[in-house]
Amino acid sequence: MLDFVVYILYRAGSAIASALPLRFLFAVGQFLGSCTWLVSGKYRRLAKRNVAIAFAGEKSTRDLHRLVRRHFQRLGGNLLCSVKLTRMSPEKILERIKIENIEAMAREFRAGVPVVLALSHLGTWELFAQLMPKFVGFVRNASVYQKLGNRFIDEHVRRTRSQTGLELFDRNDGFEPVIDLLRSGGGVGVLSDQHAGDHGIWTPFFGRLASTSPLPALLAKRTRAALIAAAVYTTGPARWRMVFTERFDPPRADASVAALTSRINEVIEQQIRFAPEDWFWVHNRWKTPQPNFLLAGYKRGVHLPPGVSTHDLKPFRILIRSSNWLGDAVMSVPAVRAIKNGRPDAQVTISAPERIAPMWKLVPEVDAIIPLPNGSLVPAVQLLRRGSPFDVAILFPNSLRVALESWLSGIARRVGYRGHWRKWLLNQALPEPRKPGPPEHHALRVLRIAHECGAETEQSLNKKASNAQRSTPNAQRTDSNQLSTINHQLKIGLCPGAEYGPAKRWLPERFAEAAAKISAQTSAEWILLGIKNDAAIGTQIAAAIGDRCVNRIGHTTLDQLIDELRECRLLLTNDTGTMHLGALLGVPVVAIFGSTEAKLTGPLGNGHIILRHHVECSPCFLRECPIDFRCMKAVTVQEVVDAVLSILAKEIEV
């Protein structure tokens, strides 16, 4: 019933418009367009975003603002005039419009070549339905038609268009009838400048990847039709100019559908640049798909024309909010790499707390880093709002505070797990996995976010699984002949603390005893690493080791810690952020686990040894042991010595 009421109002409005002069309608439409520009914040913002993408670096902010306002005026005038033009005869319409180069299309038809006419939403594009049968009526003419939501208006529009001799084909009915028409030597018009969603080819449009319908190219390839484009430009109040291009598809028949689709985008871009205020900027041409805005899994994929590299593309700006803990941040590196490789135009910016931000300089896939200050939310939001806006924010930490940062920063797409009462702040919320099975490494949990955004993660998953090296508590002994070849400048890092709490710390006296035994069989120099809270432990261990120890605990920035680890042949550590950092730098790790679970937070990569004993209460994940610390006491000094020496021997063999 509502559809019928809307239809009656539509017909009444059309009748009134048809009774008024075109120049008057154009003026009224311009006024209504100005009003819409004032009151419709949603479409005004969309148009501003689109023109900023298209003309980035070419036009000033003031020019772009003026262009958007003129566009609303021009769109209003043309749309209102279209209502009357569809009820006018071709002869009357030709009094208001000038036709240029129609011979390009007629010439192909007379040679027996069908034509696919690539159309765009420029000016009064509805004029093609009115005029094509008049100019090239000696062949069949058709248009591929998108059915309207209101069936009464849809039937009326189809009936009106068919009165001129134009045949209409519904997209939902398949394309065999369209192909048959083309093979009979006819012509088909296809609007080719709209977002094509999951079925399109991602190819540049104004230098930015856009999902583009391959339909015109597919039809041309299947029927050997000529590709010609046409556009309608507004030349004055209720005055227009219709211009046809020459055939622009390459003469060779081996041009791919993707190459032809990209060429259509180039031609339409040239048309728009000629009269930018005439194009339909309130359509979301560069829409961010949901959920798969990373393009690795798209069937038709990405096509870059010859001469265009990934560096030439306008960037798709992705903000990734890093975890606040160093270890968690390192474990998210595979996900960051998958996201960066998810589309060729991805520009990845990491926002992270200042204290761990330097770690991200180690990851070449990261294009920029925003160190976030501690404390108030407001300074963080101010930093994120500086510069060009981000297209997407991907939130690794599962916290309300992090979601608020991206929401207040005005980032259009916000992705993350939905927990911690923050679902309302996300518009791509991922459910927590609830599959039964073995424990899942934290890196895989974060990698799932990348997968849900469309990244290819199978390789990362397989690589992670193959790198999950574990040892039994009894490491293989290394003979003295191998040890004799170890370099005298050998440096071993030792991290005896753990910021999380004492339950993760192996006994300091055992660290000291193990270091002493290793020093007795090698010429190792020990570098003690850790935070200020571990200073007392460091002093105790340094005193036990003696002159072959440099105590750097509490005396390094993160940058200096990275430099120290790079000098180490091996790292002996508890389950700490330093453990993960060493693994990221390619340093073999001997890690002692007790209250935590290596299957969840073990170091990534090859060549590591994990020492632990499963007792009845582990893993408990507590900060402090409430009983007798049996999980850590079960790891013996000799097991640690053997593990370290076995890795050193392998290093020498390599």
C-alpha cells in the first residue's frame, strides 16, 4: 500500500513538472540542491570525501568545498529536468541538446559490429534512453537495467523507456538475452561507474582502487563488440551536450577483461575531469567493503594497468592499534604482515604506547608509527585525528578504552573483538571463538582478525604451526669437543625478571648457578637485561657470576634493549616481553615457563627451547604463587645448562 501511495505522489509530481518550462525547472532544482547541501550532512560529507579522494593534491580545500556545493546545485537542476525530459519527444529534446560524434557508433553498426556503450552518471544520463533509438534505430538498442524497489514506479519507468524503442534487460535475469542482441549486431548501454561490490574487479579510478563492474568488458569480449563511451555535460540552464568517444578497446583480441575494465575507468575519469560538477559524487564509489576490505580473497582480484605500480596508488590508510604489552605486540606481528599484504595500496600505521612503540620499527611492513602518551584519552585522540583520515581502524587489544580512541577519532570503520562492553563502538565486531580443542596461541587469535577482514592467513597459520618447536625437560647433552669451538666473544642475554609478577620468575640463585656452569664450559659474556623492578635480582645474579657479567637491568631504553639483543648469540629468559622481542630479532631463546602456558604465549619462530614441568596446578596464570612454587622449582639447573649448550653447539655448526 505504501509503495502505491509513493507511486501516486511520484506521478503527481511528474505531471506538475511536465507542465513547467525546463529553464524554470532547472532553476528550482538548483535551489533545492542548495537546500539539500545545507541540510543533508550525510551526503555532503560523502561528496566531500569523494572529491577529496579524486582530486587529492590537485585542488585546494576551498576549491573542493566549492565543487561540492556546485555539484548539489547541478544535480538538483538536472534531476528535476529529467522528470520532464522523459515525457518529451526526441524532437523537442534535441532543441535543448547538442550531439557530438554519434558517427563513431553509427559507423560500427553499419560495419556489422555490435557496440557496448559505457555510460556514466554525468549530467542528465537518462537522455540516452530517449535518444539512442532515434539516432541508431536501424539496429536493436537496449540497456541493462537495475530493477527499482517500488514495483509500481519500476513498471512505469520501464513502460516509458520502451515507448522510444529501447529494450530493457533486468540484471537479475541473466545476460544471455543481452549477448544474443549484441550478436545480432545491436547495441547495449551499461552504466559503468558505480561500486560493484564483491563481484567487481579492483582497479584504479582517480588513482585509488575501486570495485568496478566487469560487465561491459565481458559483453565486449564474448561478442567482439566495440567499446565506446558517452557522456552528457551541462552547458547552461537546461542545456546539454552529448559526446561520444571513438572506439577505445585495443584492436588486438587478447586484451583481458580486467584490462578492458581498467581502460573504461580511465575513459570515465577523463569525462569527469572535463566537468566534475556534473558527476554523481553522492554515490559511495570508493566504498569500503564489509567485512572483506582486504582484497586477497576476491575472485576477480586486483588489476593494475601497465605503467601503474603499487606506489602510484592513492593509499588505503589502515590504523592498527597495538597491544599495550611488549610480548603481546610482538605476537601480533604475523597479523600486521597479513594485513599489509592484504591489498597493494595498504598503508599501515601503528598506534602504540610510547614505551613499546620503538619495537614496531623492526617490522618493515609498518609504514608509520604513532606513539601514544600515557594518561588521558584526549591527547591520544588528538594525535590520531592529525593528518589524513584513516579508512579503517583495526583494534588488537580487547578493551573499551581502545575502542573509544578510534570512535572519538572519527574513523569510519572500526574492527575488533566485541568483548568488554564495546560492541556499540565497533561497526565490524568479531565474535570470540568458542570452538573446543587444544589451546590456541595468542598470535593465531590476533591473526584471526586479519582473516575476518579478508587477508590471506593460511601461509601464516602453517608457518606458525611448523615453528612451534618444543623440548622435553631433559635437553640433549652437548659434548666438550663441540663446546671448544665456540667463539671467545660469545655474548648471552639473561632476563631473570618478569613484569607480570613473581610467579613467572625462575629462582634467581638457579639462574646464577646455571650461568656459572655455562661459563665454566665456554667463554661466555653475560648481559643481564630487565626493568628497574628487577634490579635486586640483577645485583644478586651479577655478584654470583663475577667479572664476565654486565648488568644492564633497569638501564636500557627499548631501543637500547634491541641493540643489546642484536649482539647476543642466545637469550636465557623467563616468559617475558624480552623473550618475544629476542625471537622477533632472530635470537634463539631458552625460555622457562611455569605459571603460564607456552602453547598460548611461547616465542614465535624456529630454534627455541622451552623448559617446563606440568604439575597439577599449572598453568594457573597467577601473578604470585599461593603455595610452594612447585612448577618453577621442578626445572633444574642442569636442564637449563644443557638447553643453552645444545643451542650454542647448533649455532657453531651453522
